Amino acid sequence: MKRLLLAIASGLLFAVGWPTYGFPLFLFFAFVPLLVIEYQLRLSHTRYKGLKVFGFAYLSFFIWNVCTTSWLWYADPFGASFAILVNSLLMATVFRMYHGIAKRSSQLRALVFLVALWLSFEKLHLGWEFSWPWLNLGNAFSEYTSLIQWYEYTGIFGGSLWIWLSNVLMYSAILKYRKERSNVVLRTTGLQWAGLLLTPIIISLGIGYTHQLPEESVEVVLLQPNIDPYSEKYNTSNVEMGQLLLDLAKPQLTDSTAFIIAPETVFAEGVRLPQFKYSPVKTQLDGFISEHPELNILTGISFYDTFVDESRVRSETNKHPNGFWYDDYNSALLLNATKDYQKYDKSKLVVGVENFPYQGILQPIIGDAMIDLGGTVAMKTTQDERSVFTGVDSNHRAAPIICYESVYGEFVTGYVRNGANFLAIITNDAWWNETQGHKQHLSYARLRAIETRRAIARSANTGISAIINSKGEVIKRLGYNKKGALRGDVGLNEGITFYSIAGDYIARIAMFVALFVFLIVRFRKTRI
């Protein structure tokens, strides 16, 4: 019973430490109850130790996942169940692997392996086809950005490492105290733990105090049409939607407005790509631009392209029952008076809704079941490079980040390295209703601002639309489930942060360390 309560306590500590309602201090000791359980089981004479370690860990991580991501249920019950159950399984597997190493190695080496393996697991969640990095530990500080201004050097993996070092220090102190029963241990560890927590915070406050917000800025108008994505959005023609957007924008326009930014796939009536130049919606928007020649319109749109040439087929290409092939795009679009339209295709896709993970392996087993999870019927086609949209003024260069892409730190740095001096996030968070889902999504965007030192203009269909400065502070916002437009200035920054150059280097080092420790323990000779 005691171990059961410890496992539950660990899960609850993770939950109450998570944004947007939680306080991340709890995460600095949330792993400790689980580590104590593993230690007790490892030294016990009970059977099935590994299975019990896995079971208690699964319970903790299941509580964490349910409490923080159950809002997925509003989009799709099966998808929510899959994400929660499988992510808990992967987390528990990491702990089970640590248990296996701890039985054969020293405490220090085993703990080094655990920390490195967890960071490697978080990196896996950023790159594989079942990607779900929502609960990567470094995301936990998104509501307390004054504490993590040093993310411009480390990205979120610096936060994950910070949390793990704190947990390891506290756990090691508990074991040492149980052995020595000395108050000196408590005092020494207390000072060390306080130093570990306070030193990064002091550094962060110093960086934040000295960071200069850019002097140059661009005025934007963010549109929030508040369209129901389950019905109204897909029953509204592109021209009707265009008129709605223009009606929202007009009262907010000034002589200084440079960008109108509208949400992801707000033009949901699919347009065949080669015919877009002659489409009624482009004619409509071009007409508005001719009246405002200094204006740029950045918006989301659904494109598709059909063909019969099999040499054009890619892994993401869809086969129509009538025999032809087609590519389906979730795209960002920039229109202005200076050149032909600029386009970017969303490239970090929502699992099961926009892509079919490991299609060659899974499709023969489960058929097309995963394609139907979110109401779509086609896999989305992506692109390899991050496009940057250049405005009428060539000094205005926007990163067109589409929805889920804003959760990926290293991915976003690709826009910056390609020249973007501000980030434009377009999204549709209406699938999750009034839950933590849309709040967390906005909150995580603040981390991208710090990592890249780029201000953010965020347009969301139902909200929350917002302007975020390069310190990760939300300057203006338009609340959830409100129709309207938000005008404000977005800073322009040309500097490149260390993280924008180096990316997730902490995770890469961790992967090497985890493999190195595993090989040492696995293949070392047993001492007689």
C-alpha cells in the first residue's frame, strides 16, 4: 500500500506542476517517490521486481498523462486513449530500463543512465512518426518565462536536465540520510538543492534584465473568426470566408499596418494548386491588396493537386479510388502586391489526423483506421525546408509556423536560420473546447520566443490569438471563443541565438551518454 501511495503521489506531483494551472516547483521532486519505489523493490526479495517497477511507474505516468492531456478526448476519443496509454507505456519503459541497469551497476552510473535515457526519450518524441512531445519536461516552465531566459542557449532540454538533476540530488540525499542518519546530510543537501534551483533562476533574471527588446517593429492585425471547425468551417465557401476576414480586418487597419494574419486552413474549401492563380478567392484578396499596396496577407489554406504520373508519387501521396494520385496540403500563404504568392506546406503533422505513422508497416495490419481519427481522409504532403515569407518591405520576414509545428523548438530554428525576423503562428485550436489544450498550446509558443529571441504574432481560429515579445511575455491577447481582430506591434530581430545554431545538442549528448553507459554495463566482465 505504501508503494502504491508513493506512485500516486508521484503522478499527482507531475500533474500539479504542469502548465497552465500548475507550479513547476513540484516537478523538482516529482520523480523521487518513483525512485524510492524502485530502490526498495531492487533490494527486496520479492518476485517479478522488474514487472512491479514497470507497474508502479505506469500508474504514475498514467495519472500525469490523464490529468494534463485528457482534453484530447474532445477531438477524438480513440486518439486520446492511444496517446495517453502509449505515452505512459513509453515513460514506464524508460524506468524499467533504468531498473535493469541499476541492478548491475553503481548508483551514480545508473542515475546518469536514467537522466540520459529520459532526455533521449524526449528527443525521440520530437523526431519519430509517433511524435508527441507535449509532456517533455522543459515545457513545464512556459508560464514562468522569467525563470528560463537561458533557454536561448539550451532550449527546453536545459529545463528537462534541470528538473532531473534536482530529483537525482534529492533522491541521493534520502538514501545517504537513511544510511548515515546525520543532520549534516540534510543541511548539506538542502544547501546544494537550493543552489541548484536558485543559480539558474538568478542567471535567468540577469539575462532577462539585460535583454533589449528590438527597436524596430511591424504592425500586424491578427484575425480570429471563431468558426466551428466541425461544421461551419467546411460549409463556408472560400469567398464567403474571405469576406468575413476582410470585414474583421478593416476596422483595425491603419496606415502603418503591414500584415493581416489569419488562422490555419481558414480557407478550408480545397483549391487545386495549379488553378489557384485564377481562383475567385485570390481575385478577391488581390482586389483588397490593390487598395492597400503596402499590405501583406498571411493566411492558412487547404490545397490539393491531382496527377496520373506515377513518378511523382511520394510516401505521403494519396491514391484515389478512381485510379489517380493526389497530394493534400495544409498550407500557409502570403499575398502582396510585389510578387506572386508565397507558399509553405505544414511539415510537422498531427499523428493519425494528418499522417499515417509507419504506413508501410501498419497499413497492412490495421488498414486505414488511423487516417480517420480526426475526420480527415488524406495524408498531408510536407516539404523539406522551412520557408520564410518576405513582405512588401523586404525587412519584414515572417516564419509561417502552422499549428502543431510551434511545439518543436529545433524545428522552429530552421525558419530563423533561413532569415525570419519574427514568427507568425497560425493555428486552429477549436477541436479541444474550453480546456487546457488551447491554453497549453499558446503557453508553449512562449518558449519558442525565448529560444529564438523572435517576437510572435499568433492567429488562432477560436483563440487564443496573441502577440508575444522576444522575452516570452504575452503583450496582447484575444480570449478564447471570441470573434474579432487584434492589432499590435511585433518586434523584429536579426540576431541568432546559440540555440538557433546548435539546436538540441543537450539531447544529442544525452543519447551518446545513455548508449555509452548501457554498453559498459551490458558488456563488462563480472568481477569474481
